[in-house]
Amino acid sequence: MSIVRADLVFAEDHFHRDHAFVMRGPALEATGTLAQLAERFGGEEIEDWGHVAVVPGTVNGHAHSFQALLRGYGDDLPFMTWRDRVLYPFSELLDIDSIATGALLDFSEMARAGVTTVTDFFYLNDGGIENARAVIAAAGEVGMRIVLARTMYDWTGAPKRYREPPDLAVQNIRALHDLFRADTRAFVQPAPHSVHGASPRMIQEGAALAEELDEAFHIHVAEGRYERERTISDHGVSPVHYLDQLGVLNERAVLIDCVWIDDDDLSLIADRGASVVHNPGANAFLGDGIAPLRKMLERGIPVCLGTDGGCTNSRQSVFDDMRTAALLAKAVDADASAIRAEDVLLAGTARGGQVLRLPVGRIAPGHAADLVVLDLDDLSMQPPATAHKQLIYSMQPSAIRRVIVGGQPIVENGQVLGVDEDALRARIARATSAWERA
């Protein structure tokens, strides 16, 4: 156990100058002033980390790691064109080694950017659970925590390798969940793909399985205008109301995107206790639109942040999406006070843990010792008196000095300790060598 002091600490959801916290193995035990903790934990080692800011490791609420290898091939294309010309055909080219390589690339970039927990919404389902296990292993190499949101997909218009009947999807998720039940860094949660990608039965089976396993479940909702229009045409109600009709809109539901929703949808989400993953960078990159973040927060809806896929954003940084979320919300409302820096910092940290039902994203007792250490001398953090604002609006990656998971460093001075970058570059080249001819 050790008492750690730093010049600036985001402890228990507030910034504190000249503050401290106690790490006991992989977890945090207490926060307070150095004098308070020294008195309470007399005789324990004191580590003074000096002129740094310590913030919780960021929580990436939604990603697709295999898509990292597709980066650049579908840029500047409308969503449907990107899906049909890039995502579908290229994802058919990925064998299990390529899947692992893409995950290692994606997670390495995230770790360097301060992500300590990632939700990987994974749907290359051929081979049962082996592809998913390769993704989880890649997260282990980097040293991150991972929630494998194992996707349930049975729409016949999707590639065959995505699809399974509901019974097989449930069987595979149970098997994967059982395999990692005792793991403290890997978790498995069901993820019906979307209203259009999963049948009503598949969606209901996913929600029931989440209840059985005591987990959250994830589903894309109203990412594009087409989804809202098609759901209203097919079912007479919006995607949010349709999920409610299916009986699955509840406190376990993690709704991804929620761009094309209205005030009635927002009120229903709040009433049912569901959560939202806001992917501002990816929604803008694909031209889907801008989710109503301010209205969500005004209704008390728990909102966390996600980067989405590596080829639908091209930057895998939750800090970057914090800035994007704040700027887009201000622009939409033509009001600079629409969202505060503190709002998006909480969305990228504490709310992620809340949404995933995990003790991560906070420097607080009982939470994982997952931390990002920032250099307050970095030019992007100047002037020092307002460093808590620089964290959102001006900070550059050069300020990230160290990333810690479970009390152990996984990144030091921009280098991922568990990954040989030269070897990774060679793997990426091999995995994509034939793609120019594809």
C-alpha cells in the first residue's frame, strides 16, 4: 500500500489542489489531503509524484477494434456507401490473426491516449467464441480492461460471418461469459446489434440474458436518419419506443449513438433508467448528425463517451471525444455555456463505469487504481492555474506521461510497455498487404 500525492487530482469527481490518494494493490482505498491520509495510514510509504495532474483512466464506452485495419479505406463516404463498399467486404478478409492484429493496434492507440477500459462491440462471430477470445487476449497484451460486448446479429442482409440464430448467440455468449467470470480485467456483456440488425426475438433474448448474467446489454439506436424512418415505417413508432414495446428498455439497456431521437424518446429513456453512449467524433465523421447531449444531461440520463470504430473516427482517444462532445454541443445550441468541461470529463470517466456497471472511472474508495498521469509542465497544459480546463480544450498527447491499470503502469512516456511497436507494424503490413487488390 502507498499514499500518493500530486499537485492536482480529480478525486471523487472534483479537482483538488495538493491532494492525495491511497493505493492498495490494484484498488484505491481512500482520498484526502496528505496530512489526513498520513494520519489515518500512519507508517505507510508516501510517494510524491510532484508537478503532475492525476485523473481517472478514461472509459471508452463503444469501439469496434477489428475496424482499425480498415482506417482510411472509407474516409469521406456516406454511411451506407462506407458500410457496403468498405465495412462489409473488408471485414470478410480478416482471419483470426488479422482480428488480433487490429485489436492490438486499436488498444495500443487507446492506451497511449489514456483509455484504461474499453467496450469492444464485436461481431465477427464465425468460429463461435474464438475470434472474441483473440480480441480479449489483445487487450491483455496491452494491459487494459475490456468489456467484450459480444454482438447478436441475425439480419440476413449482413455478411454471413456476422450472423447467428438467437439460440446459438445466447449459447456462445454464455460460454464466453463463463470463461471470463473470474477475470478482473475482462468482462462479457450481450449486445443485440440494432433494431435493424437483430430480430425482435434476438433483442429480447439479449435483454433476458443480461438479466440472467447480471450485466448490462448494448444496442445501436437511431444512429442514422434511415433507422428512425424505417422503424417508424415498419412498426409505427421510433426505435426508442419500439424497444420499449419489446419490453427491453430498462436500467440495463446501454443505447449507443441516439442521434435521431426526439424529446419524447429522451423522456422515455430517462423514465426507464436506460443509459446512452455518445460517439460525437464518429457520428460527425460519418455524417450521421449530432446527438442531443445537453438534453440528455438535463433529463439526468447517464451518458458516457465512445470512440466507435477505428475507421469511423480515426482517433481512438476519449480525451479527444470529450473536446468534440463539448464543442458540438455548444455549436448546436449556439451557446458556449451549453456544456462545461467538467460535464464531458465525467462522461469520459465516471459515467463510463456507471454505464458498464464496473468500479472504474473514478479516483474514489473501492474503485480500480486505473489512472492517467499528466505533465503539468507540458505547453498544452499552460497556464497552470487553469490546467483543469486545458485538460479538455487544449491538452495534447504529449502531456500524457503515464497510464496505470490496476496500480501497474501500462504506458510510460508514450510507449506501451507490453507491445513491440516494430513487430506490430510488421503484423499490420502483413494483414493488409493484399487489400489494395481487394
